[in-house]
Amino acid sequence: VTALAPLGQQMAPYACQRRTPLLHSNQPLTEALETLAEEAGFSGSEGRSLAFTRAASVLKALPGRLSALEELGPLPGIGEHSRRVIQDVLEDGVSVEVERVKLSERYRTMKLFTKIFGVGVRTASRWYQEGLRTLLDLQERNTKLTRQQQAGLRHYDDLNTPVERGEAESVGRTVQEAVQRFLPGASVTLAGGFRRGKPRGHDVDLLLTHPEAGREAGLLSRLVSWLDSQGLILYQHSQENSFALCEGPEPPGSRDVLDRFERCFSIFRLEAQGGPGAARGWKAVRVDLVVAPVSQFPFALLGWTGSRHFERELRRFASHERKMVLNSHALYDTMRKRFLPAASEEEIFQHLGLEYVPPGQRNA
Ligand code: DCP
Ligand code: MG
């Protein structure tokens, strides 16, 4: 019997240097680690959360099912705590720590609240501290809610029912048809998880652009007004483009502002295509519309295809290994002090000196 090479032997340290398919063989392990990552995020421990996310991401890229911890070898990015969790799940089928988290009142309440559109960890945590535990509590105690959160609560069940690919494509067609009325030649691209091959997701991410620079200006407000007049919009708030290329991209590490495109966060009223909304005739679906000038489109597409962890790793790789700043608008070389233009995602990978990773392999 020849000794098997450790499964993780060839594993590159950054997720953007690896191929991570949608389906992998270590689901129970990644689920356990991602629960702990989520819980750490709920407690504001971003570093701990990232460590668990990294470990899960490494397992997703393994070529086969892990049956013993030793097979991992000296893998990058899997710390002590993660190894313990992996070992527990491998030996006992579950990790006691993970099961305890899943049953804890705090985790369950935080999950319930953060699933409301417009509610982040900070708000959910405050509500928890104030003793709120259910959606009914929010209503009965007259908790102050933003307009966005009110819409989120009103459509809670629909928005937490996965969007099927067919529904996402239908939204895409509706937007495409509407866009043609105002700006013939403009394109609508389905990004996010669906572009990575996911069969369902939590929202529909659509990128709009036009092949002639500048023609896209003003498109979003006209588009949204029209959709609204057709009764297709249940909620929307738009944000103007606040990105000026001459400012240069954000310094590395400045987080939170994902990008500054003209953008609309909305809830669509989608005609039901079977499923839970069928009896009522429609279903509420979260849709993000983002408008990118054509020169920034490849960066926007790369930035909006995800996964979140893949994006984070791309930016970390760019800054630590290449002294470049990557965001959804541009790539900036801080040594040569210049922007590196790109006409395709492939060219961005080339600039970074990375092997091209197709969307279906970015499920890190
Ligand atoms: N994105 C990101 N960082 C964020 C938010 C988003 O890099 N803080 C990028 C990567 C995501 C994409 O935008 O893939 C879309 O965000 P979603 O939250 O919609 O994520 P997905 O589409 O990947 O998942 P889902 O299927 O849940 O919609
Ligand atoms: Mg999405």
C-alpha cells in the first residue's frame, strides 16, 4: 500500500489561487466551521470569524473527502481551534461546541434578526441586549425601524425563501426589456452567486452597462421609476455614484464601502412561478441593480461575482503580494503609481499575475 499524499499538499495559500467548485465533499465540516464563523461575527470577533471562514474555504478546495485530520498535512490557514472542530466532526459526526452554539438563544435570535433586510449585526445585537427575542417583540414594543427594515419585516418570509435560478432569470429579462426602452444597446448581466453556478440564492445581483462610455448616466433613475409605475417595485432606495477615479481607490484595509457605483437596493414584486407564492400570485424578491461605466465593467463584474471570501482574498493578494489596490472600480499599482486598465476579467487576473479562475470555481 502506497502512502497517500496529504490531501492538502498542493494547496495554495490564497483562495484566489485555488479552484473552489460549488459542490465539494466536505459539507458537514464546512457547515460546522461556518456556523462558528457566523457566531464569531455575531459577537463582533471579526478576526476569529475570518479564521473559521478561511479554514472552511480550504476544505472546500480539497480534491476529496477528508477522513482523518492527518490527511490535511501542514495546511496553510487552518488553526488549532478549527482543527479541533474538524476532528470532533470526523470522529463523532458532530461538534459539541457547534451544536451548543446552534441551540443558544443569542445565536438563534441574532440569526432571526439579521435575516431582516436592513438589519446588520450591530442593530440585531442592540435589540438582543434590550431583551427583544422575536419578530413580534419588534412590533409590540414599537421598536424604531427604518423604512428599509419595515419593508424587510413586511416581506420577511418571502425574502427568506431562496430565489430560484428561474426567478432570477425572469427578473433579469424584465429589467433587460425595461432597459431597452430607455437605452437601447445597454446590457444586463446576472452576477453574484448565480453567475458562480448556484441554483438558488438570497437575492438577484444585476449589473448594467452600455458599450459607449457615458451613455449609462441617468439610466438607473428612469429605469426604477418605470418599473415602479408598472407596479413591479415593492421597495427601493437608490444611491448616487460617488466614485471619482482621480481620487484613486480606497487605501487597502478601508472596509465597508464595497463600491461607489450608482446603485439601487430594491424589492421586486415577481409574478409567482410555482412555489410558496403561487397561491397569492406573486413573491417578494430582493434585487440589487448596479450601473457601471463600461471602462469599469470588468472590475465591477469581478467584484460582484464573489464569493465574498474569494473577493476578500483577491484584494488581500493584490495588496500583500503585488502592492496593488483592487476594488470593484479599478486596479491601482502603488509602485508604478498608475491604474491598470482591463477589458475583461481575464486581463485583471493577468495584471495580478494570477491564473484565471472561472466564475464556477470562485465558490471559496
Ligand atoms: N460582495 C462583496 N463584499 C460584500 C458584499 C458583496 O465582495 N460585503 C460581492 C461578492 C458577492 C456579490 O457581491 O458575491 C453579491 O453579494 P451577495 O450578498 O448577493 O452574495 P452572493 O450573490 O454570492 O450570495 P447569495 O446567493 O446569498 O445572494
Ligand atoms: Mg446575491
